[in-house]
Amino acid sequence: MRFDAKQLAEMSKSVRAHALHAVRCAGAGHVGIVLDAADIITIIYANFLRRGRDKFVLSAGHGSALLYAVLKLAGYNIGDLESFRRLGGLPGHPEFGFDGVDATTGPLGQGIGNAVGMALAAKIRKTDEFVYCLCSDGDLMEGVASESISFAGRYQLNNLILLWDDNGVSIDGNAITDVDMPMRMRAAGWNVISVPGDDFKKLGRVLSDAHKCNVPTFIQCKTIIGRDSSLAGTPAAHGLALSDAELMRLMERYISPSGDDLWEIVANNAPVENLFETDVVSLDSVVMPEFDSNISTRELSGIYLKLLINAGADLIGGSADLGASTNVKTDASVDIMPPKFNGNYINYGVREHAMGAIMNGMAYVGLRPYGSTFLVFSDYLRPSIRLAALSHLPVIYVFTHDSIAVGADGPTHQPIEQLPSLRLIPNLNVIRPCNGAEVAYAWQRAITDKSNPTAIILSRQKMVRVPTPVGADISRGAYIILPALARRVRVTIIATGSEVPLAVRVAEKLGDAVQVVSMPSVSDFRAQDAEYKNKILVGYVVVIEAAATAPWFEFADAVVGIDSFGASGDGDAVYSHFGFDIDAIARDILKKLK
């Protein structure tokens, strides 16, 4: 059923009362958006959102109390509003995993990208759901929002409705959005409509019209931040600057038994949710071919990825305009384009951050996306990677050109701190393979892990082949790739990726008492028991990796790495210039052993 304006007004009062109650119990939160945007969220949940089909993303995540109040009234199982912002209770910003919360938001702009990804996923699946997203001035100022908005316009995502809580105020004063935001949205290919944010009749009409549009719709909802409070229309209304007495008066003013009763109708008529979940395809039989010649791990990755896709891997790929360089666009890739949205590959354009947020949106609704760029540009999408890890989304990142061996492109394209910094993100699998077996493992791990994202780190330069011994267990994170010939091991050289062949050459120069360990996954090795670690970390331990050195001292006595920016030049020359030289490393190790 559809509720009329009078009923919606009472339901909106209930939302405000319950949200203010949550904030008051917490003694913290954001009152401004609760008071100015309750009407917008009320009409969506009461009259438009089809539970179990449509999605709602609160990109303005600071309005979490507003979302929780609606979810509670609409019959979602979210627990007690009194637990808001308390340990073990409802989090201060929405987090995926709570009933009815479709995305983890709070870092502004991310929710807009998530909503774009959800809308794109529906197009790919050929389903009819709509995605509603409520955003703030702050969201629209963020670069990730701009990238995502332009992507959505180009892809004509007419199942996406973005509502702007346009109160003209941010924390530091007047909101510094574009001079003419509606014009910007039209230029990006969106249908634009402006309405008062508290006019239920007009809101209902424009939402209905948006369903019939052939491009995404942007609804400018004019509101007053902190409406009805003594701080209305001021920056102070954003947070919790109201006295407890005024907060209580407002809460009592909005209490509406009839509104609660109307919400109970919504709760009682909620359908059984239709959750999408992607099955894990068994692809154990996909085998990496053997190569005798030198080959880069990005090439090996592209070869194996093509085999996976041809074998039926349910993956949606893409790249930030670098598919040919990162080898993720294979002969098995078919571009996804409007209006049909057939295929398995997305060209995001040079929009790394949007790519990360859009992939998160697709993963929230059950698709298995992978995206790629150069490792040094992982910084551009790092906030989205962090949220994927926080939300346990099985997104796959393919990061190539992984070291100073990139060479002539110079230090702007040569990652130094990116690899260790990615390893610091909880829940993120970071795998830097050195050969075909490890590349295959990295992809197998990524496509079968349903709980965490994976970053696969790959070389641009070709490498000497160092085979993984038969019976070695790559899943332990580290294994002996070259055993010592002597009974007593004096030196263990640990290396990852393209430094493994270098480590082998150093070991051969040092003699029989040296073993070489390949450690493609530091976190997996860290999780091993002491017995296994003691088998790996024998004697004087040296790590060789073309990245920042500090984190490796967890395991190593010495580290050959790079703690400065790189240089432009021939890749081999740059590599050697910064100390990745067989003779120099061997000499340094021998000095330490004397």
C-alpha cells in the first residue's frame, strides 16, 4: 500500500523521535540530518523501497541514527536503539552485516560509489531492482563521488536514484559544493529534479517519475539542517550541540503513536528477503602451463585468468584504463556496455577510486569483481580497499608494475611504501607471487575466499623461472623454494615476487649452507604455528624485497630493500643502483657472518 502525505508526516515524526532517542542515549551523534532528512528517508521506506529487492545506501553515514530508526520501525532486526554508539551495539556509522544496512558508509562519497556498483550489478543480472542513495553536501564534494557520478551517467544507470540533502551547510560553514550542482549533474548525463525535502506529494511524484527515466536521477531536496531546533540552519546543528533539555523537548514533540502504528503495517507486510549469493565455482582443475623462458608475473596472471574465465569462473573484471598493461583484459573478456550490459569486463576509465567503491557495491550484492591498476596507484583507491576489508567483501585487486624495476617511467610510477602499507590493512590478503604456481594459488585463493578481499601484486618485468618444489605448501604463506645442500643451515634468504630469482642467485654465490624461502603471503605465514616458523626462519635471516624495509624486521636480521624514492632509467640499472645486486648482497651477508 501507499501512504498519503498525512500518514507519512506522522511516520516521519516517529522516525525523528526514535532517532533522537538513540542519540540522546548515546550522548553523541548527529542531530542535524535527523531533523532535516527524516521526511526523505520515510517516503522511500514507506512507499517505494521493495524489501529484499531494492537497495538503500546512506552515503551520508553520519545520519546513522536516522537509518537505524527507520529500520527499527520497519521491522528489521537491528537490536536496541539504546545501544547506539556503545560497545557491541549499533555502530556510530552504518556497517554492513547489520540487518537492513546495505553498505558500510561514513567516509563521505563512498556510499555514492557503492550505490553505483549496486545499480550496475542489477543491470548485469538483468533484474529490476532500484537503488536509492541519500547523500549530503560533503558527499558531493569528495572526488570519489564525482568519479562515480560521471561513470553512472556514461553507463546510463536509470535504476539509480540519488537524493541530495541540500541544506547548504557543512561543519565549517556554508557548504562548498559546486556553484551549480544541478548543472554539473546534467553535464554528467543525469536527470535532475529539485523539490522541497519536506513536501511528500512532490517527493512521491518525482520518485515515481524517476522510475520511468532512461538515465540516473538526481533529486535535489532542499532542507534546513537541524530543523525545528534553536540551531536550525547553522553549522552547529550538524553534531550534538543541543542541550539535553532541548533534545528531550524535541523528542517529546515528535512522539507519534499513530506514526508507530503505521510503521507496524510496513513491518508486518515485509516480504521474505531475496538475497543474492554467488556460488564458489570449483576450478581446481585449471592448471597453469609451464614456461621455460623468462616471463613476468603479470603475463602469468593474464594467462591464468583467461583459463579461469573459460572454465566458468563467475567474475566481473575491469581496470582503470590499464587493462592491456595489467593483463586483466584477456581474449575471454567481453566489454559490459549499456544498454544491454552483457559481458564480463568493465572499463572504469581513469577513475581508480570510483572503481574501488563501485566494486564494493557489486560485492555487497553478491557479485565477484576484480579490478586493476599499477601498484603505485593503489593509493588512489585505498579508502575503498579499507572498507572492503572492514566489510569482509571478496573483492580482488590486481596491482602490477610492482617495484623500481618499472624503470624509465621514474619514481612517480615506482612503488616503495605501497606493498607494506597494504599488508597493514586487517582482513586483506596480500599475495606477491614469484612464479606460475604462486600466481595460480593467488587467483585460487582470491576466488574461493568469500570473506575477505585479496590484492595480487605482480611484476612488469620478465623474471627467471624458479619452480616451486613438488609438495611445497604455498598456502602456508612461506615455503623453502631452494633447500640448502648442507645439513646445517647458516643463512635463510626470504624473498617475494621478482626478488626470488635474485635471492636464488645470491644463495648460489654464498654456498651450500643457504636456503631460500619464497614468502608470497606475509599474513598467512604469520598465522602459522611456532614449529613451522622455526623450520623456515633458520640461522641468519635476510629478506630481499624491492619495497620499504621496516616491517620485515619482524622476521629478519637484515633487510635488502628500498627506503627512498626510485629513479628514472633502465629497469635493470635502477634495480642494481639501489642495491639489488647479487655480488653486493652476497658481500654484505658474508661480512655479517664473520
